Amino acid sequence: MNRLRLELTNGAYATSAAHLRDELARVDLLVRAQVVRWRRTIAAAKPPQLWGMMQVSDVEIDQYLATDPGPPGRVPEALASELRPHWDREIDAAADIRIAVAATPANVELRVERLRTRFALTDAELDVVLIALLPELDQRYRRIFGYLQDDASRASPPPDLITQMLHHKVPTLEEKTALFEPSGHLLRWRLIDLADRAVRIDPRVASYLMGHGGESRDAPEARTTPTSPIIMHGSEGSGRMDAARAISSERGLGLLRYDAEEALRDPMRAFREARLQNAALYFADTEKVDELIRATEGMDTLTFIAKEGATDSAAEARCPRYDIGTPHYEERRSIWLEQTGDEDAAARLAAAFQFTPGRIREAVEMARVSGEDLYTASRRLSGRRLAAFARRIEPTPELTVESVVLPRPNKLQLRELRDRVRLRARLGDQGLLVLFAGPSGTGKTFAATAIASEQGVDLYKVDASTVVSKWVGETEKNLSRVFADAEGSDALLFFDECDSLFGQRGEISDAQDRWANLQVNYLLQRVEDYPGVIILATNLRSNIDDAFLRRIRIIVEFPVPDPVLRHDLWRRSVADWKGLYDEELQRVAERFSLTGGSIRNVATETMFRALAKDRETLAVRDVIASVAREYQKLGRPVTKGEFGEEFYSWAVADVIAPAAD
């Protein structure tokens, strides 16, 4: 037999590529042996004109019948003796390669060897991977594998062809079939793909062996104990990933951030990539925490799941957990000062925004790139995720608590609330639950906007209709998103007409009542844990569940304004227009019991009436017509007793029964 020279590296390997070349040269010997086997068996009985055609000749069948009966895969001794020199050369080459690997310094990363050890591959399993790699690197092997299958279109080897090449390593039928079991190392770890009865190396594994991707690190501790994933709980930018990286580094591992959705589609690819890179897995914020826990639990790869919201499920409760909190006021002020160099700005920003270190740096960079001031950039950053369930109300610089018209005792309460919101950072960023109670139009939303404006932060008005769902568990899920997003936003959270969410629990008469009560219980827990400011607004204080009332720190009543307050509201509403005397405004204020919201509506309607008549001054008759329209909108009767004889006659002539054109 013509023994072609096989050149292998002499001594230790200097690079991973040199090792791969030797391994591929070694398995090339197995391919050559298979060519010999093909020529001595099927090819010997097939006429040249039938090669590559789907036809079996009588000569081929006669050859089969002439062999001794035996199990599938058996190699007759005469053929084995002809193949044995090739096998022996491969065995010798493998021994030489092992010596060279042992002599290679630890700082030289050998990718083939790392693949073997990290996935606990046997010699035969490693050879399957290397044989599947051959046609990806050299076109000759695509043609050779087509030749060996009597079909030039099949460029990848099927499992039975590979097991024939490895007969001297896996001689029994059981050993051969075990190589391609779904639970075996090759398919379980997605090292190869087995489709259309063709064995193909996974593209990522081929890329890794060729030296792309992956990191060179010291060998990790043995992966023998299945573990539960670690929940990294904290706000965005709090340093959860840094903490996970530090934990991984202590174990000699890197940290691989992986897409949660992709991991749930095929978890084993995520774990394979972690092993290739000798890294722990890190999944960033996702709503599918329970699904990730089920997919990763019991694996021997260190895994982290980052989460912002509170622990809600039994699955999370089983997992180890690290809580990484938002830095307190002094820490935030120090970080802002380091980033800006401005003592005053650092103090104001630290008080207004409960930012993590990462978000402070992001706000500074956002302001630098956009040219905005730090307050505007911080506000935009803080509220960018709440839009799904809440409407953003931007702060108005000129709007303050003093702009709100309330009786003196109620106004004092509002000032105290403003100071508490402004200074609460000094006492550890305590959560604050506030109730605004009063009829519609008495200024509850206006007051909440004023408090947010003085703080320089956004107000997010939660739309209960988008949060409440008829489907069981969906309302809690939506509320969890609202609170989780709000925790990282530092905006004031405003629940207008909150009765549908925070209302009284009733007697349980059916399953719907049971779920409604569970919803209130969930809200109680989330409100108690929430570190920011929540303002609830209700038209009727008695509608709020007693358990919520006990947790409310400040209650501000918004009564229907008396004539004195209505007079003040009228003056403010038409301050930019001329034509109305103060005595006329006082007369209107005393006559009509309207809320602040209705007074603003009437003032706007009056201005439109003046403009429609090409006037830039207001007339009291326009005011009365607008009041009549507001009464109609509110469903209140327009009567002579309510309006007085003169005002009523105007209302009839201009609104109720206007003369024909």
C-alpha cells in the first residue's frame, strides 16, 4: 500500500489553528480508509455507467448474498485487514497529537481540546464533529462524500457513513447509534445538525473551531452540581450586570449577555454558547422570568436573570436572589457632582431623580448629545417606558402650588405635601401615598401637575381603562409593569378616578369577586413596596378600600369652591382679556356654583364667542351664554330661579331659544 507522508506538528502547539490542522489531517485518514472500503464493496460491483444513478445491479446483490450472514455494520475480516493499516496510522496520529497537546503551555488556547473537555466528548464524538467540519473547509470533501454515497448531490455525510469510518472506535451497533441519540452530547448541545439524514456541523461551532468568538480564560471549576438561576433584582443601571460579572469572575468565568426570547426558543443553544465562551449566562430584563427559570433550572451553568419588579411567583422564590438598591440621596449627589462638577445642580438632581449610577451617566450623555439641560434629559430618560399605560404631563415652569385655588387649610396641606415630596430624599427616599378627594373639576389633576412641576419631574396619569382587564391575572400583570417602570422613572404616578382599582372589597359570592379581591390585595402589596410618590384621585373618599386609607400618608380634600374662591378662579381665568369688570365677575361667582374646571371651560367658551363676533374684549352676556352651555353639558337645568331674571333672559335668547336668522 502506498503510504503517503502524514506531517504533524513536532512538539507543543503554538496556536489553536496548528492543532486543528493536525486533527483534520488525522480524520482525513478515516476518510481515505472509507474510500478503500467503498471501492472494495459497492463500487467493485457497480458498472461505471451506473455510478450516481438510483439503480442497484444484480452483481451488487450477488456480492451481498456471497457474504456470511451477520449484524448490520459488521466488517468482514478480509476487509478489516485491508483497512487496519489506515486505522493504525490514525491511532498513531492521535497519540502523537495527545503528546503535543500535553506539552502545550496553558496560555495557548486550543479550541478543539476546549470543545472536547467543555462538552465531555468521547474520541468518537469529537471525530464526528471534525468529519462534519471537513466539507465546510475544503470543497474536495463535498465531492468525496458524494462519491461515497453514490450521489454527487449529497455533500454531507449521513450518520451511517460516519459510523463506518469510526468502526474501529465504535464497533458495536449500540455504540454507533448512541452517537446520534437526541440525549447524546452531539445533538443535546447542538454541536451538529441532523436534517435530511445529513450530518452538518453547527455554524457557530465551526466558527468557534476556526478561532472566531469565544474568550481565552483559565479553566473554570468543575461543572457538576445543577444550580438554580440567580435573580438579580434592581432598577435599570443599578449595577446588576456588574455584580453578576464580579460573581462570575470569582469562579474564573466571563459573563455572556444573551437574549431571553432567543434562549426560550432553544435553551441549549444559550448554554452551548456559554460553554464555548467559558462564561456565565446573563438574561436582561424580561417579563418571562418564570419561563426562563423553568428552562434553566437544573443546568450546571451559572445563570443570572435580571429583573426590576418585585418577586411575584413561587418559581422565583425558589431561586437565590441579590437585591441591588438605588443609591440613597448622598450617594446620588456624589455621583451627580462627579459627573457635572456643579454642587447646586447635583443636589437638585439627586433630590428630584432616584437614578441609579448607570442612569445618571446615561442622562449626562443624553444631555451632552442632544444639547438639552440635565433636568430635561433626566425627565425624558425617567419616563420613556411608561407610555403604554399612562399619559405624560410635562412640568410647566411657571406652575406652582400657589397657582392652585383652595381654602386656606387645604392650601396649607398642599404646601406641606409639596415640601414632603421635595425633601423625602433626605430621609431615605421613602415611598409616599397621597389621596386627593373631591368632585370632578375641583383641581385634583391641576394640583398634582403643580407639585410635579415644582419638582421638575413629569407627572404620569395612569389610564385605568388600559390597565384593568377582564381576563384573570391580566390586570395584575399590567399593574406590575406600571409599578416596575415607574420605579425606574422617578416621575409622580397619578391614578385619576382610582375607584376602579383601589375600591372597596366586597363579600365573595362568586369567582369574579374572589379575583377582584385578590387584585386589591396585590395592589396593597405593591403600593406598600413602591419607593416613589403615588397620588390617588377620587370623587368620593368613601369608595376607597379601608386598607388603602390606612396606608395613605396625606389626604387633601378638594371641595367645591365657595363664592370667594370662585371669584378668584374667574379673575385668573380671564386675566389676559379685557371687558369684564370685577363687580360683574363677583356677581357671576356668587350666582353660579361651578367648580374650577367648569369655570375654565366657561372662560374658554366665552373667549371663542368674543372672537366669533370679531371682538377682543369679553362681555358679561357672553359669559352667561357660556354658563348656559356648561349647564347643558353637565345635565343641569337652566332655570330662572338659578340664573335670575336678567341672566335667564339672555340664556334663553342666546342659547335655549335663539331667534331665527
